[in-house]
Amino acid sequence: MEEKKKGGKRAAPNRRGWLLAVLVLAGLGIWGILEWRAHTAPGPGISVNEEALTRREPFYQYDAPGVTARAGVDVSSYQGVVDWPAVKAAGADFAMLRVGFRGYGTGALVEDNAFAQNAADAANAGLTVGVYFYSQAVTEEEAAEEARFVVERLRGTNVSGPIAYDLEFYTADEARTDDLTGEQATQNAIAFCDVIRQAGYEPVVYMNLHWAGSMYGMEELAHLPVWLASYGPVPALDRGVTLWQYSESGVVDGIEGPVDLDLWFTKE
């Protein structure tokens, strides 16, 4: 009997310890599941149904239940002076404007010299305005610096559309990003987008299928919208897309020369 009593006295704290351990493990398990879901859950985009896509000029149209698809262009100073009312009349609903870039050799941050005028004129013409920044960041700190550079230039503008992180390899010359790894590129994208989101804007990551398949860690970017450059019949990305750049040779009234064309998808 005495052994049982002793055993009983020892059993109470053991049960409490066991229950505490179970609660801790359960909490860690839930946290781990949430973390896993954050990295592997489908992205906040849509999978495009080719049957709902109409390839009319100058802009594609998309009609699917529960989805709003807006047509637009993305431009920089290379397009020269843009007649934004004419672009609006041609059927554009939005414009993605280059706000700036980092020099591929110098690393200097430079504002696109047409950005301020384009932002004002496009908004005045009735288009929703988003922006993109051409990155050559090699560290997370540089990517965050680029994002702060962007946020500073959005003050006083009517920019309300997506803010895109556009990291590409510069192939015409040696560039500071030549040895960038996919792991570092992924962390740079996250760092940029974190600053943009904290500033109250919606970030998006620009990429093509090569970057999606061979460079970026797509599980780590699962919580971020994607702007996909893909010139096939539909944007073939399993996780879905938010923006689709479907042409680099569009012809639109109000813009001289070829221009990139896009669809911007939102869920109703």
C-alpha cells in the first residue's frame, strides 16, 4: 500500500508534466502546420481558363465567373511621351509604370525620368496605376532599400495598384547579379515585398517561367501574388497568377512602338 501511495504522490506531478508537454508539442505542431501552409498553400492568384479568354486587339478579354480581369500596359521612359487618354480610349484599365531601377554595374538607385509625369497623366486619364522597380539587389538589405526608395516616390501620387519587384538577369554586359543564387533571390523578393506591404501597398513578384521553375523558391513565395511574363496561350503556372504579361509586342493607340500588354485578375 505504501508503495502505491508513494507512487500516487509521484504520479500527480508527472501527469501535470505530461499534460504540459502535450500542450507544448500540440502548440508547436499547430505552429508548424501554419508555417507549412504559409509556404505551400496556393498563391493568391487565379488559374486562367483558356475557354474564358478572348484574344481581341489590342487587349485580351477574360470572362469567367467570380473573376474580374482588367486590361493594361506596362511602360517606362523607353516608350517616350504617352497619350494616356488615348490609351484609356483604346480599352486599357490600368498601367504598370517603372518607378526606377538599380544600376546593373554601379548599384546606384535611379528614378525613371518619366515616372512622375506618367503617374499623374495616367491617373488623370482614369487608369488605375501600379508600379514596378527593376532590381539588381544582391542582398536582402539592398532589396529593402529599393522598396523604401519606391515608397518615397509614391508619396503624393495616385498610385493604388500593385507594386512589383522585378529582378532579372542583365545579359548584355557583366552585372552585379551574375552570381546571384536562387535562394538569395527569393530572400530579396521577400524583403522587398515586406517593406511594400508594411507601407500599405500590395506587393507582387514579377517573373517568367524560368525564374519560377529554376530560380525562385516558389513555396517560400506562396503568400505573394505573381506577375507572370508568359507569351503562350495561357499563363501556365500551377499556383495561379494575379498579373499576366501576355505580350511584349502590343500596339496601342497613344503609345509609339511596341508595348507590353497585361491582364490583372482579381477575385470578385
